[in-house]
Amino acid sequence: MMTIIHWISRWAEQKSAWLLLFLSAFGLLACALYFQYVNGLQPCVMCIYQRTAVIGVMLSALVVVLFNSGITRMIGFIGWAVSAGWGFLLAKEHYEIIHTNSFFSSCEIVPNFPSFLPLYDWLPALFEAKGDCLDDGWRTFGLGMPEWMMVIFGVYAVVFILVFGCRILDKKPF
């Protein structure tokens, strides 16, 4: 009889699991672009950084969907973990910027990507920051954008821990 740990471990080897992860991140990116281009909510620098972390999750999953092997799953797991953790920390920092009652609380005007990767120049429709980090006008169910992103990245991190933990317990990390 297959245990739940074994089932989760085996499912992580299937393209369908990674496709689900890819589609969830793609859906979040589509929502961000909807908020930006339909609702007129301009992203700030912190939003762009969080968007980059979502794209990190998406690309990590896509590597496994396209080329499913032990090596690509290792790359996928690492990218998923790093992107989820980094995204959570960025969302938390964004929350703190908004809710710190300090005159000096603010964020940069232009995203600080590495000089060899100026994403805001290459793809301004995705990575140009025109909004203000202190703008907290959008709220749903009492939570603003940074709080929702902490929840989303928290869920990504918990699911990663669950899946990777099952892989370890099943003695098949990748």
C-alpha cells in the first residue's frame, strides 16, 4: 500500500506536478499584469522584485516540465526554494516599508538589477517600476498586496518543504 509520503515523493517526479507549479506562478504573473494594465495599479520597485521571484518559481518549474530528469529536478527544487524564500523576504520588507511610520521609509526608484541583466531596459512592460512603495490603496479581505504576497510565498515555501521533505524521507531527494 502506497503511503502519502511515497505518493507525494513519486508525484514530484511527474511533469504534471511541475506543470501545476508553473501554472500557479504563471497565473500570479498574469494577475500582476492585469492589476497593472487593466486596473491601473503601477508596480513599485518592491513589487517588481516580488514579480521577479514569481518568475523565478515559474522558470524553475518550466525547466522540469521541458526536461524532466534528476538534474533538472535538482535545479527546479533549488530555484523554487530560493525564489519562494527570497519572495517572502521581499514581501515582508515591502510590508515593513509601508507600515513603518518613518520619514525615511521608502524604496528605490529604479530596480537594482545586476548591470549584466537590466531587465527594466529589456522588458519594461514587465519590469519597469512606476509606482510608489508606500501606496497601499488596494486591499482584499483586509490584506494589501505585500500581505497577500507574504501568504503566497509562504504557501510556496510550505509546499516546497512538504514535497522535498517527502523526497528526503523516501530517500530520493532529486
